[in-house]
Amino acid sequence: MNDLPEEDRGGHDWKGLKEVDRAIAENRLTAYTWKKTWADPWGRAVMITVFTLLTAYVVFVVVNDLIL
């Protein structure tokens, strides 16, 4: 409908949204989210903490089940 490039239409160049749109189109939104979270220092700390707690819980359940 509008054949003009986005810059000529008065729009903004939303690089982050283009990347998300491309990720959705290629059905790789989960991988995109994980990579963006890992790149953020706070996100990385939260991921490491959550995975550590989940691993500790699984080890606890397995050890507790073997003892009883």
C-alpha cells in the first residue's frame, strides 16, 4: 500500500522492534529472549540463581527419596 521506505514516511527506525519482529517471523522468539536475558548482567544473575536453586531442589528430592 505504501511503497516508500520507512525513513521517507516520517517513521522512526526501531531497530529493537525490527529484531523482535524478525524473531517472531522466524519463530525463534524464545532463543531471542534467552540471548537478551543472558546479555543483561542482572538477567544473567537471576538465571544463574534460578537454575542453581532448581538444581539444588532436584538434588534434595533425589537424595531424600533415596534415603527414605
